[in-house]
Amino acid sequence: MTRHRVAIAASILTADFGNLYRVIRKLERAGVDRLHLDVMDGHFVPNLTFGPDVVSAIRGLTRLPLDAHLMISEPSRYVDRFLDAGSDSVTFHVEIDESDESKRGTLEAIRSAGRAAGLAISPATPVDALEPFIDLLDVVMVMTVQPGWGGQRFITECMPKIDQARQAFAARGRAPRIDVDGGVNRETAAFAGAEGADVLVVGSALFQRRLDTSLEVEAVRQRAVTAREARRAGAPVGAR
């Protein structure tokens, strides 16, 4: 049986921004597959992080794919800057207060630039909210915490959204990449892996003191893959 390889995207939200070069080298050596860049505007979410200039700086430090996760109120105004900064995928939230037409225009702009276009859904948002955009989505990001802060508890009740999204998209001949973002660590990875998530976004779990990052990355990946295979075999899945 072919083993499904789960990709690990490292969120640098809780990393040491004074030593980004060292942080990124460490993550590369640890075997992460992607970097997840949480952009927050202090409006859509209460936290404030960084903008396209930092994304551009990170692009100059690594060849790893960069996933820009825009937790901002008006992505339509800024998407071009994040594309120019070197983002390989750009995901914004379906809950933003913009019209469906505007959201579609932003997704089209991302895809026209040859990048992957995504929408994120917060824990209280149903998968149905993605329906008007299915034809334009390369990425669906299932949030398993409330957007805005790192270090929150993983919300297992969000897991059915993975299969719901797959079925909804399959009915339209689409198969987007499904990312799970929020509270993912070696204990919770089994839930997302069992449901067939493609990318696990891991943040604060990678930046604990005296932690071997390489071992943590491998542990998260292995738990997810093992849980996926156990689910296929009909065995129960849960965190240890």
C-alpha cells in the first residue's frame, strides 16, 4: 500500500523574528515542506503581525514554498503586493466583509499570477460558505482554532469539514489541497491525518525550548500518516 505523505507547513508566528535566518535554516534542516506566514491586520483579527515586506525578506532566505495566510479585512487591496513578494499560495478568509464578486476577483488575480488560491474557514463557518468559489479554489484551509493568535487548543469538532469539503468539491470535479491550521502538534495530528488532510500547519509546537525540531516534525507527520492508515483499516483514531 502506498503511504500518503502528509506535508508539514511551519508557521513562524511564534518564532524569533530577530533571528529569522537561523529560524528558517533550522526549519529546513528539520524537514518541513512549506512555510506558513500569518498576516494579521489588527482589524479582521485583533492581533497585528507583518506585511508583504517581511514576506519578501523571507522569500530571499529560502526556496521552500511560502503560504501567505491573510487574516486581513481587505485582501483585494493588498493581494498584488503579497504576490509580488513571492508567495506561492495566498489564502484569505471567506468571512471577510467583501462581496462574493470581490472575493472571486481576488482569487482570479492569484490564479492569474500562477499561484495557488485559497479560502480559509473559521471554526464557526460551515463548508457551504465555499460553494460560490469552488471553481477557483486550489486550497481550502480548515481552521481548528479561532484565527488571530498562536498556541490555542485544537478544536476537534472541525474535523468533519475535511470530508465535507472533499465531497463538495468532488461533485464539481475539483480536488483542492486541504490544509489544517491551528493547535496542531504530535497529539492532535492524528485527528487531521485520519480525515485525510494534505497539509498540517504546525506553529508553537516547533518552537518549544529544548525541543528537537526535527524529531517534532517527524512525530507530527508520522502520527498523521499512521492515523490515516488506521482509519482506512477501520481502526479507531484518537490522540494519545
